[in-house]
Amino acid sequence: MFGWRARLGFLVPPGNPTMEPEMAMLAIPGVTQHFTRMYAEGTTGSLSGQEERNRQQLAHVEEDVARLVHVKPGVIVLGHTATSYTLGPEGDDKLRERLTAKHGVPFTTAFACVAEALRHLGAQRVAYAAPYNAANTQLGKAHLEKCGFTVPAFGNLEGVTNIYDETPERAYGLARRVDCAEAQAVFISGVGMPTLAAIEVLERDLGKPVVSSTSAMMWNALRIAGVKQPITGYGRLLAGMGD
């Protein structure tokens, strides 16, 4: 039987080529990963029209979850961080509560996973790095602050033509640029830009925890599913599973 320890369900933006390969990097024995593509029109990965695509995904999220529950996952994660920035904290809470109650399966969002991870690490002051345009980066900063975090420094990646063409090296450079002495941790937003390969080296170079949306999603999904196996090589959050 596949998924004899847990089955993890993820909703993926329609054009995202990054999330499934990065999650495969975090695979552990007995835990299977199952993906459903969300609905959105427009140029995928483009910084233009992101807010409209967020709203389209939200308009169809009920039917996407209804398909994914057929695989009987122990948890479902909406794998798109900026969707929470569109919803706001109250809207994010209501969405998670409604879909969990409707299907009897714990439902969460990428940002909710990030918030849980940062609190678990004891980080209240967070440097924020994003691959978005300036306006959407400001939305993410405001969302962090509304959720109780202080953001002493933040920044967005320059020269992005398509988020899905970005690299871990660019994620590394962005995180280095936004870090500051006041920050207790660095958060790299988004699941479209690859981040996993950069996290461990960033932690060594910065001397503090680094959390990406992807690492937080896997950490929280496993936690909710009751799997407590450390995953090494991708930062102290995943290496400390079970702590």
C-alpha cells in the first residue's frame, strides 16, 4: 500500500513546474505526495495579472479540493503563498476552517504553514524576500505584519520576467540582500522560484533560520499528518522534525 504512513495532498498553480520536483526532493519512505492543478487563466509565472489569477484560483478552490479528497489524504495544502495575501488573515482563516469542516480533512495554506514554522522557530522579527513585483511584495509584508510578525527588512527580486524561470542561486542572492541584524529569521515567499537548494547554505552563511514557502509546507503537512521524521539537507526547520 502506498502512503502507509501518510498521504499528503497539494493544490498547485496551473503553470508551476517547480513545486512537484522540489517536493520530490523531500520525499520520505511511506509518505506519498498527491497533486491537483488549480484553475487560472492568463500568462502563468508572469508578474502581470497575478492578483487576478489569485482570485480565479480561489473561485475554483472548492472543486479542486473536492477532486483531491478522493485520494484520501491526511492533509491538503494550498500551494500558493500569494493567495493568502489576496485573502488577508481573516479570509485565510475562514477558508481553512470552511474546507476542513466540509471534507473532514485538515486544509491549510502555504502562508499558514509559514506562520506556524516561524512561530515554531521562535522568530518574531522576519526579513522578507519575494520574487514578486513591488506592489505584491508590499501585500506580503503587510500580511506578515497583520499576522503579528515584525518585518525589519524586505525586498523583491529584480529583473524577473517569469517566476518559473528563476533559480536557487537568485533566491540565495535575494535572501542575502534582505537579511539584516535585527531579523531572527529570513522568509523566502513563493513556491514558483526554486529555494530548497539554497536554504542550508544560507543558514550557514547568515547564522539564522531560513524558511521558504516550500520547506514550511512540507514541515507543516508532515506535522499535521503525524509523521515525525527529520529531513536533512534543507535547513533546521525540516531537520528538526519531531522536536
